[in-house]
Amino acid sequence: MNTDYLDPINSLNMPEMADMTFAMDFLLRAKEGVRNLSIALTETASPDVRALLHTHLKQGISMHQEISELMIRKKWFHPYELNEQYQLDQLSAKNTVMIGQMNLFPGDTSRKGMFDRTPDEHIGGHKA
């Protein structure tokens, strides 16, 4: 495992993985919203509130469908190919463990010697 998180080569494919993670989180939140609206709809007695909740429920279901279709199209989600989804989940778990094992907060945070000059040296250094 490469633990040098500052090396740009280690950020290869990171934007795509981040997009996939955000989309999955969005899909789960949409599903949660549909579930909560369904429960609220069965608990309310007011016709006006029921109509409002019903409208929001339809919108939530539509949003869930759009997110699902996007993720399927981008091959971030495989609801019909369980073997492929399993492999994707295994890769995600492996990456999560790898990120968790990185030393993101080293004991020595001194940046001394990393730069050949101070950023304001061209205008008189620390006197500027």
C-alpha cells in the first residue's frame, strides 16, 4: 500500500471515485426521504397535508429514479448484475480501509526546508 497521499499519482481516478461516492450517498438520502414521506403520509389525517406529502412523495420517487438511472448509465451501480456490484463494493471497501490506514496527521508537521524561498521574498521578505 502506498501511504504517500501527497504524491499526485495517488489521486488518479479520485474525482470519479468521489463522484460515485457522492451519487451513492445522494441515492441513499433520496431513498430515505421516500421512506420518511411514506410514513408521514400514513400518519397524517389532514387532507391538505396528505396532498402535500403525496406531491413530495412523487417528486422523491422521481428523483430516486433519476439518480439510479444516472448511476447505472455511468456504471457506478449494478442493480441487475449482482456479481459486478459485489466487485464494486469490494473495491470500495478496500479503498476505504486503505484511506483509513493513511497517516494523514504525521507527528512532524514542520514544513522547514520544503521551499527554496519565502513567498514574499521578491518584495523584501518578512519586511514587506
